[in-house]
Amino acid sequence: MVSMITRLRAAAAKRAAYNQTVREISSLPREMAWDIGIFREDAEQIAWKHVYGR
């Protein structure tokens, strides 16, 4: 039972990190995003790779 609760907490923490990363990338000014080599439209894909590593 403890293992399941631990996995659920870890999953919730990862989802929160994913959501925060998407928000942060999406809110970047377009010029700043271009300067660092990303497109705001790719925020979900970038966040997924960052958080889940896939």
C-alpha cells in the first residue's frame, strides 16, 4: 500500500512540474524564446521531455 501511495505522489509531483514548465515556456516573450532556440508552440513537447525524460 505504501508503494502505491508513493507512486501516486511521485506522479502528481511530475504532473505539477510538467504543468509549470508548460506555463513558463508558453509565457516567454517570442523573441526571448527564439534567442534560446525554442518555439513556444513546442512547450508541451519540451516539458514532457524535461519532466518524463522520453
